[in-house]
Amino acid sequence: MPELSDRDFHNFCQLVYQHAGIHLSPQKKELVRARLSKILRLRGLSEFQDYYELVRRDQSGVELVQLLDAISTNQTAFWREPGHFVFLGQEVLPAWRSRNRQGRRWRLWSAGCSSGEEAYSLAMVLLDGLSAAELTGVKILATDLNTQVLAQAQRGIYPLARLEPLPVEWRRRFFQKGVNQWEGYVRVKPEIRSLVQFRRLNFMEPFQFGENFDIIFCRNVMIYFDKNTQAELVHKFYQCLNPGGYLFIGHSESLCSITHNFNYVKPTIYRK
Ligand SMILES: C[S@@+](CC[C@H](N)C(=O)[O-])C[C@H]1O[C@@H](n2cnc3c(N)ncnc32)[C@H](O)[C@@H]1O
């Protein structure tokens, strides 16, 4: 692996921060070196400096997208931090149902969805808790910066072992088992898949939507951002939530040290 000088590391940190808001601490130097070395090899380059110049000069933006794909951390799981899904199923859905006489539409956003497990877990809670008629008004948008994890999410195919955190009955109900060359894999069933729309969205770029959301899950994403970036993003989330809508953040995250307009519901759950 080529050496990554402090200067090159600094340059990549600046670029990544500027375009994705991701703050890379000095402890991440080795990780960055390992992740970018693969791209250097693919491009036939021997120096990080040459790769940095390539990204900076590339007018198409393709190189930058690939750099950000390599840098972003995408760890996720089905049913991760289950308390949020339980809260949704037991507190939010019953309240929606009792108010939903005029067939109102419900919009959910898995913001920073990685390979789709969070969005599909949301879809399972909805399928479990709502009638077929109620489901016609429900849509989940799932977005991420990383094009590679989004492609995985779109496919909806996972190794069987990834289903372990899910309730046993749901594994059977919502997944098809692969056969032959797909032995050991599962695919989300079309009824789940059809509730979710995936697309690339970078939080650092302006975004707006035709309709506001009722639920935003943005979990284990803001830990990569500094306080200013977190505060700006939380403000944007507030703007695109309906009154009474909820924001869920990761269990290692908090809005304590930033200024915001949300009402605190309980740890990691906030309401507009
Ligand atoms: C650790 S994963 C969290 C996945 C899921 N929300 C969960 O809690 O399991 C963080 C995700 O945030 C995405 N991300 C990081 N910076 C982003 C940005 N500027 N815009 C959009 N997504 C971003 C990453 O690509 C990654 O998939």
C-alpha cells in the first residue's frame, strides 16, 4: 500500500468534509489509506496526491461520488435499535389509525438508509400494523449518499444470517428464501419492496420534497458530522416534517448540545 502523507490525508479530509459533511479525525488515517488504496490500484495510480488531483479535476463528479462511496461507513442491521420500531408500532400507528378517517397519506423517510435494512424494517412494522386500505396511502423514502449500498438496498437480497434480529414469524412472512445459486440468501417480498423508494441524496446539498414527512429516521448518521453540520441538518429535518411528526436519531446520538425547535419525547425520539 502506498504511504498517505499528512498533507494528502488533510486534503482528502477537507474534500470529504466540504462535500459530505463527514468529519474524519486523525485516528481515521489508516482507515482512509486502506479504503483509498483500492481505488488507486483500480486507477493504476501509485501516489495519493495523483488520485486527489484526479478527483479535484474531474468535472463529471463521478470520481467524487466514488471517493465518498469509499469513505462513508455503512454499518447497519435489520431491527437495529428495536425500541424505535416498537414505539412506532405501539404508539404512533394506533394514533395515526384513530385520526386517519379521511384517508390521509403518510410519509416516512429513512435518511441515511445504507443497504436498506432500516427502511425495510419500517415497512414490516407498517405491514404488520396497518390494513391493506391504510397501506395504500403510505410511502417510505430511503436515501443515502453511497451509491453502492443503495444498489444493494434496491436489490433487497441479503445473506440469511442477517435476518437473525427479526422476530421469527416475520422472517417467514416477509422474505423469500433463495434456491440453487441463491441458497443461503433471502429476498424481501414484493409487498415490502413496493412500499420503499430508494434514491441518492447528499444531506450537504439543498433538498426539498413535494410532501412533508410524518416520520424521519436519521440514525447513526450525525455521529459523523460536527456540531454545526448536525444543527443545520436537524433544522432542515424540522422544516420538512409535518406538525406532530417524529424525528428518530441513533442511540449514541443526542440533540442536547445543539439549538433546535423539537419537543423531546424520550431519549433519541423528538417531535415537531
Ligand atoms: C452507519 S450508516 C447508518 C445506517 C442506518 N441509518 C442505521 O442506523 O443502521 C450511516 C449512513 O449515512 C450515510 N451518509 C453519510 N454522510 C452522508 C451525507 N452527507 N448524506 C447522506 N448520507 C450520508 C452513509 O453513506 C451511511 O450509509
